Amino acid sequence: MKSKKKIGREKGMKQKKGIIDVFDLFFEKELFNDIVEIGTGSGNFSVYTSKKASEMGASFTTFDVKDVKPFIKNQLNKFGGIFYNEDINQNTIIEDILKSDKRVLILNDGALKLPQFKRFAPLLKKNDCLMSHDYYKSDNDKSKGRITFGEVHEYIDKYNLKICYEKLLETFLWLCCIKE
């Protein structure tokens, strides 16, 4: 019976089965004031994240160049989430959020993961977190829409980021970096 509930919670997500349990554990340990998602996609993971943000008293903002279904928008609104149907490269909303004194989590899951990692890594404050999906340790896994350790290690070093929750997240292709 429990597995049916988990499948239902992950239905429609472009994430590996079990990701909700992993993010539940992550959010139990890490609290944020602002959560920003790049790449809303179908919006199902966004709704989950918006609900978690609401539970911790955080704001949730998500961006995608493609619009989402009205049902998803309604669910996001229900939990206080904000959806922007626009290209983040055409605005400075995320930079403005990062300028606050609040703890920020960026979920980097759009099509341009590496450019966005390079853009936001230098702007993180102490304890801010930058996570990237479709992450692979090996450079042999390079392809469109993916990000590899070889592509980001110099930025991790340069901007004093620490890879965290590696064992918990690597199966689900997420990289988690927290600013030290």
C-alpha cells in the first residue's frame, strides 16, 4: 500500500522513482527561506517543492520558457508558489532573490544547466545551495541537457562550494553544492 502512495506522489514527474523520499529527507535537514526552480517542466515536481516550501515558511518561484497547464498553476498558487513563463536570461529576478539576507536554494533543472551553474555560483552567499539535475560524475556522460563534474569542478573550487549529500542524491542525478 505504501508503494502505491509513493508512485502517486511521483506521477508525472521527470524524476527517478524514490526522489520524493530523498527530497523529504533533504528538506528535513535543510531549511530555506527562498526556493527557486529553473525549468518547471510538467510542473509536478514544482507542485511538490512548492508544498514543501510552504511547510517550511519559504517562498517558491519557478521559471520555464514553456507554459504549464492551468491545473499546475492552480496547485502552485494553492501553496503560494509563483510561476514565471519566461526566460531567466531575460531578467534578474534570481539575482535579486540572491541579494537578500535569506537562505536560498536554486534547483537548476532547465535546458542550460552549465551556463546557469556558472551564472549563479559566484552569487551564492554563505549557506546558500545550488543543486543541478542530470548530473554525472563522469565526463563520458556529457550530452545536451546534462552537467558533469569535469564541467563544474573549477567553479566549485573557485567559489568555495562544498558538494553535499552526494551519496543520497547521486542515484537520482542531482548535484548539491552549498556555499561555505
